[in-house]
Amino acid sequence: MDSYKQYIKEALPNLSIHSYKQNEEGWDNVAVIINDELLFRFPRKQEYAMRIPLEKELCTLLSCSLHEIEVPQYHLLYRNDADAVPLCSYYTLIHGEPLKTDIVIKLEDKELKTIILQLATFLAILHSIPLKQGTTLGFSVEKTLTYWKELQTKLNQYVTNSLTSLQKSSLNRLFENFFTCINTSTFQNTIIHADFTHHHILFNKQNKNISGVIDFGDAQIGDPAFDFAGLYYDFGHEFTTSVYEQYSTLISHHDPLLIHRITTFYQYSPLLHNMIYNFETKNELEFLAGTEKLKVILQGRD
């Protein structure tokens, strides 16, 4: 803890630190909040640090088109002036709390319609950034078929002692059907947030609306349907289809199978990724809880 605080003091000598909070829950970064005003993100690995300048470029681009929703306005800090990779980033804190399910459940119809339109507008603006601009910035396709096949292999290894042969067949069928769908689909790749879950959507309790979207560290070029996976996992079918209906009126290209890709595969993606993360970080209880959820899903698919 002291090393982060010490670095911030040295990097910003004119900053008086009245309060200091450290959050280590993030997979990619340690977050530090100073004076309830500035949020610093210290990447856990070099590969995450290398993405920070890209994140900054994307947020700068988005902030030109977004009017109601804030995105981080990054400042980068380097250990040495000659370094190409930043040590950390910081931005003025966007106030709000994660958009959890219990918040959404309590909203009145008018408030619900407001946040559905806000989420649809955000995704439409993000997904409408010209692909050429995305590749020029340095974004690439990361969730390729190879990526999903490796995920399938890992899952099979990790759950091998927990599933029956029928359940394993059902799990592999889930993936194989998805591969067939991807191979026969004609959707257009776009820039995607790729971690668009309630953790990264901030809700303003006073105004009852979305105040910001944060954490673009996983942003990449990919299937726009993937950005609906977290919404489906967190808020269910009706909410997600309502967001999609608004979204489809705001984008120029038609993608009739987008909801199909979400319901048949992407909706399970947060669970599958969490299971792999929990297995690899030796969080046995969470991994077992995820395995039980997976069994229920596979049972329903037989």
C-alpha cells in the first residue's frame, strides 16, 4: 500500500492527500482513490500496462460523442521520461455506484426506459466507431475461434472430475454449436468494450441514471453481441432485448442473429470466464459455486 502512496506523492508533489482508499478486487489493476476525487490504476502486469495508452485514445474519441455518460479522461504517469509503457494512469473520479440488479429491479418504468436508452446509445456510439480507425489506433481481434477453442479445452480440463459424461457432452455441444454459428454468420466486427458488466456501469442514485462507463482495458475488435453478454448475465432476457431493440434503431448495419448469439452462447461467457479465473487463482469455493451453476445450465440444455 505504502509503495503506491509514495509513488503518487513523488509523481504529483503538489497533491495533498487527505484520504486514501485501495481496492485490489480488479483482475487487471489495483485501484487507488485519493481524496474521493482522483482514481489511480496500477496494472498488475506489463501486458495490462501496455494497453493504457490505447484506453486513453478510445476514451478521448468516445467523449466527443457521448453527452450524458462520462468516460475516464486519462492522465498517464511514467517511471522514467524515456519509458514507452506507463506505470499507471489516473483520472477524475466519475461518481456513481455499480449498476447492480437490485438497483434495476427498484426502478420505475420511466427511469428504466431512461437507462435502457442510455445503455443502447453508449453501445451504438462505441460500435459505430469506424473499424479502420480502430485498427489505426492499434486495436485487434482477440476473441478469435482459436481463443474460444482454448477456453473450451481449459474448461474441460478444469471440470473433468466434476461433470458427468452427459454434462461434458452438453458443454462441448454448447461450444460446437457456437462455432458453427460463427462460421456461418455474416455480422460485422466492431470495437467492443469486452467487459461491459454491472461493475463498469456507474449509476447516479440522485438522478436515477447512468453517470459513467469505466474500465476499457479489455477493449478490442470483436463481435458486437459480446457486449450484451454482461447485461444478459446481470439483468436477464427482457432487459437485454429492450436495450437491443433501442440499439438496433441507432446503428446502420442490420444484425438479425445478434440476440441468437447472446442467448445461445455469450450469456454464459461471464460464468465461464469467472470459473477459469477462479480455478487459476486457486479460489476453490468460487470455482465450485460456478461449477454448480454450470451444471444447472447444462441440465437445462439436455
